[in-house]
Amino acid sequence: MSRELKTLSYEALKELKYEGYLLKEAPERVLQFGEGNFLRAFADYFIDILNEKTGFNSKVVAVQPIEGGDAIRNYINEQEGLYTLILRGNENGRKVSKRRIISCVSRCLNPYSQYEKVLECAKNPDLRYIVCNTTEAGIRYDESCRFDDAPAESYPAKLTRFMYERYKAYGNQQGKGFIILACELIDDNGKELEKCVLKYAEEWKLEEEFKQWIRDENIFCSTLVDRIVTGYPRREAEDICKELGYRDNLIDTGEIFGFWVIEGPDRLKRELPFEKAELPVLITDNHKPYKERKVRILNGAHTSMVLGAYLAGRKIVRECMEDNVIREFMNKTIYEEIIPTLSLPKEELKEFADSVTDRFNNPFIDHELLSIALNSTSKWRARVLPSLKKYIEINNGLPSCISASMAYYIEFCCRAEINDDRNVEEFYNAHKEEDIGELVENVLANKEFWGEDLTMLSGFKEAVKEDISYIRQWGVYEHMKKCVG
């Protein structure tokens, strides 16, 4: 890195005569548990645009969720909360790259060394929103956590203690509760977080009035988040900084596409004017149809396609999109076999599906098929099986591509070095040398894998056996050709 480059700061931008939007001073109205790449490229990006376009006028205080790994916190504080976000990808088939300096973050705190400073935030009368993304394991009840831990280990316990400080400072004063936006990748993330908080309040024997305040004055919103975030561009960082004219240790990168669904009362639209800012954020009374859309179309397309594509010699998703046969297989799976099984309006579903091709064809992301193939058994059950069952229910017949994806899954588990739960790996080590009929019978009948016996689905076992026989004679790629006709 060139020594003459100054570290990103408001002063450095002034010297560079930067003319883009910046918000140097504003009340800290958002507390954010999580300081990593995802929230900085997602929630903070949306808040930054709210500030610019609607006068939302809010700074975000980030809280480091786990002990250790202080580098990001230190960089945030050294750079006065500023960082460069680069969103790149395809829009309508065109290669696009957009840069923005994010200025909504004020500082970052470490609760393990600055616990009192974190609790002090609870007394800030301007604080209104709490955003969190503490990974899938973050929202869990840990019975070892205590009220007087400084801090407690689990995130819900930390939040309960923080909310208690708020309650003690303001009592039942209306409007001083929080709107909590849970971004963790679990079902009903907001509701699960609320359950944990109430359980801690009960176990810690806190006042009944506090528990009632949690219910009456706070809104725990379940949300769906959708954006691929690729983080710090290590190989490109030096060249990017030279082009920018400043050193930025927090450069963040992600795809252009972003979508946030927030489940909450209609009045949130007035408090969080995402619509006015023309942002892809939807506030609704039910986020589940949108989660179903994402899981079944985007994730379902991944899981249906990548195992066969890998066996056909492809390595990354973009290669699959450049191959007419594999792309057509994916499109037939989505448009003819998945979309007809979903509940949202067909035009909305098709619009979302159309974006998938652009996202999968992102020239800036080398999304490896083997990384998508991790834990394929649970993924096939969650992402593909519901579409299979609904298709059979509606059509009284089998979807050819989805059925084929089960054959690809079985062949992948028998041929490749899989990375799955231990019981899955042990199962395939024990069964992969069986003849096709016995192998398919044992896989489909495994209730531990699928939650039910899939041999009971009419014609499914026979179709999978026939597909594997064809694959073993002619190969996966030829089988995909056969599927798309």
C-alpha cells in the first residue's frame, strides 16, 4: 500500500474534496449487535440511504457480539465509522459496479471490555432501533447466563440485560421501547428472540412489570434478508485504495441485489420510511411467503442444479449459467416446477426468478459449487422437498427436473467426497456400493434424512432409479439434456 495514502476519515475526504453524501453528526438511534461484513453491506447501507433521502438522521452504534477479534472494531473507530461499500454484479444482463461511502456508523463497542459503555446506550433517549445478526447459533437460550454477568455469553441474554437497563431508566414511558430487527438465518427469528428474552426475564426473576413492558412497548420483528456479501476484497484492496485516494481497511463488497422483508405492524412504515427512499425493503404483516419464495426459488435452484453440474465437470455457478443445457435445466426447474407451487402472485414470483439468473451470473463472484454442496441432505429437505410434494399434489404427477435432482444428490453422495453431517457420511459409506434399486430404496426410506418415507410418494422411487440408471450409462450432462428436451 502506498505510504502517501491517508486512512479514510472525514478530514481525509475533505482534503480530497469528496462531494458525495456524508452524515458527520446525528443522534445514535440504532444499536447494532454485529459489526461484520453482512450488516455493513445490508442494514447499514439501507440506513445510510434513509439518512440521505428521507432525513432519517440516525447514527448506528455497533456492538461486537463475540469476544476477541477486535480488528474490525478498531478499524471502525479509527476510520470514524466510515467505510467504502462496493456493490457489483449484473443488472438486466449488464455488468455494473457502484461505490458508496457509508457514513451512518458512529462507533463500535466491545461489551467484553466496554460493558458499562454498552449499558450506557440504553439510557440514550434517542435510541429506538436494535438490529442484530449474530449467526444462526446466536439466537439460543443458554441456561448458564446470569443477570450479573458482564456481559452474558449469549446474545439474547445480553439483550435482556440491555432492555432491563432501558426499563429502569424510563419505566413504562410510551415510545421508549425498541423496534428490534432480527436478521439471523433461522425461522421466525424475531419471535424466537422474544421467547429467549422473556425466558431470561422469568429465570432471572425480574419484575412482572418488566416482562409486561417487553410485550407492550417493544416490537420483535422477524425478517428475511437477501444479499450475497463477499466482504473485504483482499486481492484487489491495494488497487482499489489507490483509485479511491485513501486507505480503507473496511472496504466491503456485495452483489447489487438486495431485499429485506420486515414483519411488523403497518405503523412501522411511518417510522422506517424505506418506501419513500425507494429501497427494496418491504414491511408486511407476514414475511413467510417471501421467505418461501427465496428458499424455494433461489436456494432450491442452487440445490437442484449444483450437484449434477459438479458431476458434469463444472466448478462455479457462473460456469453453469454460461452453459445452455445447465441453465435451461435450472430455468425449467424454476419456472415450470417450482413457481406453480408457490402462493405469491405469479408476476412477483417471475420477477424474482428473473433476477436469479443475473445473480448467478455475477462476474464478480466465483461461487464454488462445492461450497453450495455443503450439508446437501438438510438443504434438499428444506429447499426442494416441499416443491416436489406440492407439485405432486397439484398435478398428480412428478416434476422431471426436481426428481432428477434427487438422482444427482444420490450420485454426488456416492461419488464425491461429501461434507455433510456425520450420520449422512456414515450412511453413504455403508450403502454406496449397493445396486441401484437397493440404494434408492434405502435413501428414500430414510426418515432421519427426510422426516418421512419418500418411497411412499407415488412413482418417485421408480423415477429416481430410472434416472440413476441413465446417468450411469450416459452421464449427468446427457441426462440434463434429456430433462430439458
